[in-house]
Amino acid sequence: MRKSVILIISLAVLLLIAGCGKKGLPMPEKLSLPGGMRDLSGEGRGGVLFLSFSIPARDSMGAELRDLGGFRILKSCGSCMGAFEPFKDIRLDEGQGYTIVNNRIYLYDDDLRAGFRYSYRVYPMTKLGTTGEASNVFSLTWQTPPGRPVNISAKGDDEQVELNWTREDNLVYNVYRVKENVYPLFPVNPGPLSTPLFLDTGLENGKAYEYEIRAAMVKDGMMFEGEGTRVKVITVDRTPPKAPQGIKVEKKGRGALIAWKMNSEKDLLGYNVYRIGGGMPVKLNGEPVRELQFYDGKVPADARYTSYYVTALDTSNNESEHSKEAIILLMKE
């Protein structure tokens, strides 16, 4: 009888536990890991291979990514029968070994041999070092890039620089503008140049610019660009101001007062005033005139009439065309 009671109590306890809604052990939540990139690519630039890929914005479940710590890049040499091995780790909080342009990571590999095939894969990492989904695989057969371009000439003119160099067959060229010795990733030319000539416009006069020209070849749809040759040039302002307007002259005592309207050029230095005598112009001022008038107190005593014109001068010593002549009668007939 006692055993029957114990058995009944045990069954009741089991039924009570089953009725509490607990179906088993709690399952761990799925980890939020960085999503994989699908645009890993590469391009030969400056004699090395630049790899690039977009920074993921979503995790593996499609939610906004908040815990991205960096990236683990793997590399394999197919020609060496090698498997993927660690190549480089990028940690975003360190800011070293990479650059970011338009939400895209750029890094380079300079340990390559011509004719060997290489592959790359990238894994995003959380701040604790947990890796997320793998990227696509980017593969290429490395080619020896062309040498440096030669016989480069540069001419700086009005807000532009003209570059020339010797062309080699089956090569194209890129022109890079160097800023503060930072490695330039993107050329100023919109597409590879097939001719050895480039005109860079919209520049600032009187400023020094540095350029790097690199030759490249295209094979199997990929560009292999070699190291570049650098050249420095200063743009020179060769555009004169406009001729002064509104010139007029009046007799003032024993001399003549010449006046005119102000020019609007930002680089205006001043004005030159000329008197015409015997058909020849004579400049009357030494330093450029900064005011809008000039008094000629040395009019020849025997002159019955004389005429004047004014020119404008800029800071690059460009002189304008002369204004209209203004004539004054000094002595009555």
C-alpha cells in the first residue's frame, strides 16, 4: 500500500512539472555576425596589387551592423599549391595598413611573382575577433607591370598644366596629381590615356603642382600599372587684365589730371599712365599707380595739345591693352 502511494505522488510531481510549460533546455540566441562582402576585387597600381572591398553595413541576419571591428584577409598561391593562409588583419580602431575612400577599404600586396596565380578572401570580424561570413574569392595571375614613363615635359600656363611623355606601343597611361606626398589612388584622367598627352585644367595660378605618370598594360581584362615618374610644375598667369574704361583728362594748373574707372580683377596690381608725344607713348609713372587718377605736371611747355591712355597691370606683371586715348587742348590756336 505504501509503495502505491509513493508511486502516485511521483506521477503527480511529473505531471505538475510537465504542466509548467517548460519543454526543454533554453536555446542560445543566434549570434549577430558581420555579413560577407561580395565585391572583393583588385587592380595593379604603381607596381603593386591593390585589393578593395566595401565595408558591410548589415549583419548576417540583415540587421544594422554595430560591432564591426575589422577584417581578416587570407591569401593563397594556386601556382604554389598552397591553401588559404592569413595575409593581413585590419583593425579599424588602429587606422593602419589601409585607407578608406567612399566607404571602401583599400590595401596592397607587394609580395607577388610574375606568372603566379593568387587568390584572396576576406572575413569581417567583430570587435572581439569573431569572424563573420566570407567574401567572394578574387583571383588573378600576376604580370610584370611596365617600367616608368620617360622624357616627361610639363608646362604650366593659365590655370592649367600640359604634360607630355614618350609613348610605348600597347601601353596606356594614367596621370596622378600628388597632394602632400600622399599616395594617390585615383588618376585625374577619367579613363586610361592612349596618347602621351594630358591637359589638367581648373588649377590655381602661381601654385606648384606635382604629378606622377604611370604606364599600364591590360591583360585578361585586368590592368597592370607600373611605378610612375614624377614631375613638378608651377602654373603661370599669362592672362592680362581688361583695358581700363572711362578715361578722361582735364587741364589742372600747368599740368593735366588723368582719371579712369576701377578694374574688377582680383589680382590687379595697379595702372600705368602713358603720354603720347610725337606719335610715341612715354610711361609717366615709375611704380604702378594704385589710385584712379594721375597728375602729369611735366607737360611740355610748347605743347598745344596732348593725349593719354592707361593700362592695367596684374600681380604676374601682365599688362592690359591700352584704354581709349583721351586728348586735351592745352593752348588755344
